[in-house]
Amino acid sequence: MTYKEFSFNVKRMLARTLEESGTALAELSSLTGISVHRLNVLIYGKQNLFINDVFAIARALGLRAEITLKDLETGEAVQSTSDKEILYSDFSLYDEIISDLKLKMLNAGDGEIDFYRTEISILEKNRKNYSSLRFFIWQKIEKRMHGLELSLSDLASLVNVTEYYLLGVSAGEENFSLEFLYRVMNAVHGVFEVRLVPIWEDETDLSIPE
């Protein structure tokens, strides 16, 4: 698959989902904070999509962006090492989760307070810039790298970026592009599938983090 095909598939998926939702570009612009002009060139034109654009559009439509990394030969999906990916994709739950964590922190022992404080910080940050959702993508990449015995330095050379940049990606701090994702999937001999799906499509019963 070429980058042009990969990008076209994602853009076509976004356009189809938008059309099926009956949401106008002006309304989507209001919901995402992305200008109508930029949305138009992102979805229907040649401008490079960034992963935050996909998350923002999914959020506006009440969906989640399901980004799966599969082995190119076997088609087997690389699973995230965290069970919070779907939970963190449902932004309507954030206030409830954060309130619950704050209550638990008040009743926690000294050794647990830092844990709850960190969880709250992650959720607050993700509400603004999707850092933890980007981190879940990296977990799958990292798991695949371990299987291939690829170091961070190796991957940096293969995708033509600095190791410092990859450290930012691994921490969820970098808003990377579909072009970067495409180069990574080639480097790890995999393929990324991007879908917008109902948040609880698989009916998984996920509780608020302990």
C-alpha cells in the first residue's frame, strides 16, 4: 500500500462517516475548533491529516478512532498493553472519572496518592490534546518493535526522524501525521487500520480505573 492509498482510505472513511451522520462542515467546525476551510482540505483535499484531527472529528461525532496495527503477513492485530484505551476515548465520562479519582485520592494512603494524582493529570491533559490516546498507539508500535528486536534508534533511522522526536511520540507528547504513521507501519512490517466506531461497539464492561 502506498502512502497515497493509505491517506485516501482514511479520508474516504472520514467523509463517509460525516455524510452518514448528517453533520455539515460548518457544524463540525464549531464542534472541533477546526476551520471549515481546513476541514475541507483535510477530508476532501490533499492536506496531510494529523492524528489529532482524526481524534477531534471522532470526538465531535460521538465516536472513537480505532487505530489498529496488524502484522502485514498474518493480519494479526497487535494489542495495546493497557485496558483503558476505549475508556479514555469516551470523553463524556471524563468528569465522572476525574471526580471518582479525586474522591478515592482523599481516602487513599500515602503510597497511593501519587498514583491518583498522576491518573487525574493524564485525563486532564488528554481532554485538551489527546496525549494518552496517542500513547496507546505507541504502545502497539513498541510491542511490535520488541517482536522485531528494533531499538528506538533503529526505528528513528528507518522513518528518518530523530530519536529525540520518537521519545516525544512515545510519551504521547507529539501530534504526528498520517505520513509519519505510514512510514512507521512500513518500518515495522505492519499495516495500520483506522476506523471511526461507536465507543462501546464491543460492549466491553470497563470500570473506572482503580
